Amino acid sequence: MNRYPIWKYLVLAVTLVIAALYTLPNFFGEAPAVQVSSLKAMTKVDESTVGRVEEALKNAGVKAEEVVLDGNSVRARFDTPDNQLRAKDALQKALIPDPSNPTFIVALNLVSRSPTWLRSVHAMPMYLGLDLRGGVHFMLQVDMQAALTKRADSLAGDLRLALREKSLRYEDLVRDGNSVQMRLPDQATANAVERLLQEQFADLQARTSADGAKIRLVASIRPEALRKVQDQALKQNITTLHNRINELGVSEPVIQQQGIDRIVVQLPGVQDTAKAKDILGRTATLEMRLVDESAEARAAEIGGGLVPFNSERFIDREGRPIILKKRVELTGESLTDAQPGFDSQTQQPKVDLTVDAKGGRIMRDVSRENLKKRMAIVLFEKGKGEVLTAPVIQGELGNRFQISGSMSTVEANDLALLLRAGSLAAPMDIIEERTIGPSLGAENIAKGFNSVTWGFVAIVIFMAAYYMLFGLISGLALAVNLLLLVAVLSMLQATLTLPGMAAMALALGMAIDSNVLINERVREELRNGAAPQAAIHAGYERAWATILDSNITTLIAGLALLIFGSGPVRGFAVVHCIGIVTSMFSAVFFSRGLVNLWYGRQKKLKSVSIGTVWRPGASTKP
Amino acid sequence: MEFFKIGRDIPFMRHAKVFNAISLITFVLAVFFLFTRGLHLSIEFTGGTLMEVSYSQSADLGKVRSTVASLGYTDVQVQNFGTARDVMIRLPAQKGVSTTQQSEQVMQTLRASDASVTLRRTEFVGPQIGDELAADGLKALAMVVVGIMIYLAFRFEWKFAVSAIIANLHDVVIILGFFAFFQWEFSLAVLAAVLAVLGYSVNESVVIFDRIRENFRRYRKMNTVQIIDNAITSTISRTIITHGSTQIMVLSMLLFGGPTLFYFALALTIGICFGIYSSVFVAAAVAMWLGLEREDLIKPTSRKDGQDPNDPNAGAVV
């Protein structure tokens, strides 16, 4: 009765081989490497880049263990970190002749030393979390209200423009929250405005109400449009972050959306948090506004008198006050490109700007109406505006225009960069930050590893001493459980963290429960006088229901952690849940297989090696 | 080897009142300390900045404290972390201050007074995250409790579900009571440990309930008290050994896991110890007082068919 059919042994053998195969890459460790990837869409990384990398390394006299093309990057592996650093310098010099205009990113990286044939079956080591490899982790919160307010502001501007084009009379047009309010003189105008909204402003829905003799119209942004604005703001910010992080030269940055308004950024290996934060935190938005050139504004600018209604005081980059109109003509959203260059006639440095079609129309109207007046470009960082430049409008502008005059080349470069970088759709705040030094990462690995190893050894010794052969089999089952757990985590390419390693230790500690249940049950059957074969059979059969029950309750707890946990708790929960599932396989299926193999064929089994089966002297059972 | 040479069933239920009184007193004490002292929450819940720095020699905590305080931070906590050379600095969340710059500012000042200092780890958590984590933690706890109750009620009987949850929630409260009394740091990892241990020690009750059900089927002449006593006695060796094995693992974490895993392992240790106590002494007793009877577990449908009520297989028909 204690025999497995051949297919069951086959399933066991195949599972073990596959598990071993996928666990294997974790033992090879990691080698220092340099990763070359493209910074611009125009430069492609391909076989020719591999050739250039190989040649540059040969010229510098650094020997690479391997140079491979992997997706969009070339990776060169080295034997020592020293060679890695030398190679990085050499590659930087060879591939990036002009540091001010880099086309490639050359970054330090770690790659697995596992042989190619393992990689070809997608057997890859577990990805180590930041707490094990060192690096920085940021969680950024996007200020969605700011994005919505901005959208409402620009809609209000567009609406004003459209009303004027159609010569519709309106009063008191203001933005209020996520809606635009105005007063209209009569029903006919209100109807016309509603028609206009339907035709040109699909994002707005209008509601009218009587306001004395006049009609009050509230146009609010539709909920789906609000969602779209939020979605786009997040996407645009992620893209901008990607570009900025590329400046840092990080090998495998993680930039992910979390929830509806958060972005997680993980930069493994980065230690210079100050620079990272500086680059990430450059949360800027751009606005173009007209300079208020009225007499009152002039007075306010010089003497600090009252700022006229509908205007605001700003300071420019030299710290001088400047009064700008509140109305935003154009936002950074419309700006598609900003490049430094030289004016062909005057040979003066300039910045070329390109705006989208809607922006071009606005620019044309604004410039026609405000010829020879000044237009300011304001950069908002953390809610504080700074006037980058306030040039005089020299002619009617269109889609493309330039800012020139009284600028050095460096200033032009700076301005272009600021204008480009200013295209974050909404400001962001760092709400969580973690930095882990590389030495601490290595220590954490050692600590997690030691905990698992010593706990495992102690349990196996105890089990073998207490349950003899059955204990040894339980210990083997536990080893298989660990193997399966690591294999599944490697297959899933899960991120291993210190809490994950703790979960691994705990999973082993809990998994032995099933074997204890079985062994105790077998002993009990023997105690009650069952024949050895029958005792083994009954022991496994009766323990199974209990094992299932207890694992399911543990699994419920694990799933709750998985669903509601975040960050470190998630890592714990993933390993915990997988550990429970693999333990059912190893503790029941695998250990039974071994027992069957050992005892199953012995027809006249007299005794089993399961330690002392103590029988009470006198039967006390009723 | 055999640790448990128990001749006759131990009359656990005869002393149930004493055990439950002990439980109740511990529970009340735990609640008392939770309310009077409160939990020492980690910055994950409170928000703030945490820095772990390392010196080449033993660190002078007083000096570090005064150096950090000189920057104008109030309520700064400075303590050793693991070894005498490692120092953990906790700065509270300050509204309106650019918290992201805090760690650099502190590092610069510390470096000025002792150049050997190196930054090992920083953690900054905004105050908005903390509230969410606390809410999510409570949600997770609620899901575990409800999930386990539904499962047990479905698999066994509502009286078991209620008593298992009472027994194990009392464990959770006692773990929290320990953390409140000793003012150990309550972090996300500890919360994970508490929930894991909740799921784990419910196992214990499940095993005993399983045996109670089996005994009801097998020993038709025993009364409920005898059945429960027999079930606990025959599972006690398994209970102690499996918890012992798990505890070996947890002990290994406690010893080798370093300061990061220390409180995690500590919470598990307390949870495992009280898990044994509550499943053995509390869970079954509560079920007994809820009026557990043979008919709750063995549906009387089989008797209608005129079968022998003493047929040992009668209970197998569901």
C-alpha cells in the first residue's frame, strides 16, 4: 500500500531537476560590469556598438571577460572592480567625445557570472533588493491638484480667447476650483456659449442658472477629463524622470507608477543621494505671462507700492522684482522643444523654442496684440516662481520663435535646459526615501543567510535525533522545500529583500510542522498497535487533512499581507505565500515518496525507524 | 527519543478556569500597557528621518546627540544600533521643513566633529505615508481575522471559529502589550510577524479541533470534556515539537539576523509561546463554554437511515 506508481516518481524527479536548474544561477555570484546604453532616440545600440566597445577596451588595455549585446545595451564583464573602473573611464572617453552633449550612458553595473547556457533557458538569479545591494529608493507624490488647477487655468484662458473670437459678451470670467465661471448678459448669449463649449471644449460641461437679470454659467471639467489629466500628468512626470535619471548614469533604474498619484524610483548602486535628489527634486513648471507695463505696476516694481489687481510680483534671476499679469498665456505643456543655438545674422547666442499648434495660435494672437511689449517666461519650482527671462516681443510669432540678445553661450545652454526640464506636468514631493550603503547590503545578505542556515541545520539535527530515519527524511523534505522556494523566486524574478529572507527562514520553520504532524501520527498508529506499513499509510492519510487546514489558515494571513502590505512587507508576504505552497509539495508528496522508496517494497516490515514508540504500561484508553 | 510519555489523558478542562483566568489577567495587563504606555512606533508609521551611521571607534552618544541638537532639532533620539560603533539617529517629522535635506545637513555636521563617520542607511518617511500604513495594517488584520473565521466556520463550526479567533487575537494583543511595556520599536516588520503568527497559531487550534471532531466520531461514549482532554493530550507532543522547531528557526534569526530582524524575531517568539498556551488552554475551553456538542460536528442525518449509532463510520457521511 505504500508504493508510488512510476509516474509519481517521474514527476518528483522532473520537478527536482527543474528546480535545481533554476536555483543554480544564484550560486555563481555577480561580476563587476560596465553597461553602455543609448541616451538619445537617434543613437541605436547594436552590433557596431559592441565593436566600438571592444576596440576602446583593447586600446585602453583592459581585458573584458565578456562583451554582449543585451536588448538596448552593451554589457562588458570584468574580473575585478579595478578593471571595471578603468574600463568605464576608457569607454567614457572613447564613446562620448563631447561631454556637454552625451549620446551614450556609461554606467557601472553588476551582472551574473552564470554561464550562457543557463541564461538561454532564462535561468536567472533572484534580483536583490536595495537593502541587500545598496542604493537609494524614493517615493514621489505628484501634486495632482496642481495639475488640475493648471488645466482649469489654461481652459479658462482658451475659453476667454474663443469668446472674444466669436464676439460673445461675458463678465467676471474666473476659475474656481476645477471649473470656470462667468456671467452672461442674456439667454441668447448663453445658448451661443453652450454651443461653443460643445463644439470646441469637449472637456467641459456647462450648467446655467439665473443670476438676477443675467445668466450665470459654470463650466466644469468632466470627471473623465479629470482622470485623463491626472493620468497624463503622471505619465509625463515619469518620462521626465526617466530623462533626468539618465543624466545620473544608473544602470538599472526602476521608475514605476504606484497608485494613482505616486512614483517609485529605485536607483541601485547610487550612493550620492544629494545629486540624485537634486536632479529628481527639480520639480519645475513653466508659464509664459505678459509683463504688466502699466504705471502702477512700474511704481510697484521700483518702490514696492501696491501691485495692481490681476497682476503678481515675481523676481527674476538677478533678484530684481518684476510685475507680471496673472493671466497665463502659455504653459510648459505647449512647449515641445527648446534648443540653444546662434543667430545666423548677429552671431549672438539664442534659444529656439517650438510650441504645439494651439500654442502657436496663442503666440500669434498674443504677439500681434502686444508688439514691443515684454513677455516673461516663469519657472515654478516648489510653488515659487522665478522669471527666467523677459524678452521684448519683436514681431508676430508663430509655432517657432527664438529668444536672443544679451546672453552668453552658457546662459543660452542653461536656459534651454531649464525650459526643457521644466516640462514636468505637476510638481512632485519626495514622501519616502531610503538609502542603504553597499557594506550594509552585504552584511544584510550574510545575516539573512546565516539565520536560514543555522536554523535549518539545528532543525535537521533535532528531527534526525528525535525521529531517526523519518526525521532525516523530514530534513531532506525541508531542503527540497528551500530548493523549490528559491527556484520559484528565481523563475518569477522576484526581488529578494531582508524581510524576504526572514520569511524564508520562517517558512522553513513552519514547513516542518507538516512533517512533525505526519511523524507523530505514524508513531501514534504504531502505539495503538497498527502494523508498520498500515501505520505509515494511516499516518500520511490522516495527517493530510490537518496539514491542509493549517496551511490554508497560514495562507490567509499571507494573502492579507500581500494585498495590504507595501514595500518591505510585500517582499515578506510573497516569500511567505510561496513557501506555504512549496511546503505542501515537499512535506507530503516528496517525503512520502522517499518513505515509500525505503519501506514500500518490504512486504514483511517488522519495524520502522521513527524513534521511540512509547506505549503506556497499562491501557488507559476506554 | 520520546519527550511525552503520558499515560492517561490530562484533565485540562478541569483546570480551564484557572488557565483562562491567567489568560484574562495577561490580556488585561497587555491592554492596560497598550493604553498607558502606547506603542513605540517606528518612523514608518510616524514619519520622520532615520539615519544609521557608523564610527571607526565606539561612538560617544552624548556628543552625537548634542551635535544633532545643535542643528535645532528637538526630540531627537540617538541610540546604539547593534554594535557600539553603530548609531541610530531618529529625527521627528517636521511640518514645513524640507525633510529631504535633513539627512545631508546632519551628516555634514557629524562629519565636521568626527571625520571617521560614515552613513550606512537613511530612511525618510513623509507623514502622509504613516497614516496609510497604519490603516493598511488594520485592514490586513481585519482580513486575516474575517478570512480565518469564515474558513473555520465553513470547515468546522461557528463555535470553533469564534473560540479560535478569541484565543489567537488574545495572543496578538499580548504581543502588542509586550511591545508597549518594554517600549520596543513597533515597525512594519513586527506587524508582518504579528499577522504571520496569527495565521500560524490558528493552526494549533485547527489541529486540536480536528482531533476533537475525530474523537467525537471515534469514542461515542465519552462526554465533551473527556473528548477535549483526550484530543489535547494526544496532540500535545506534536504541538510542542512543531512550535519548538519553528522556535529554533526564529532563535536563529534572533541570534544571527542582526538588529534589523531582532524585533521581528522577538515578536515571533512571544507569539509562538503564547500561541501554544492559547491553543492548548484557551481555544478548546472557549468552545466548550460556547456549548460545543457532538451534534455540532457530526450531522445526525446518518441516523435517520436506521444505521447503528455506534457504527464508527457513521460520522464520515456528511
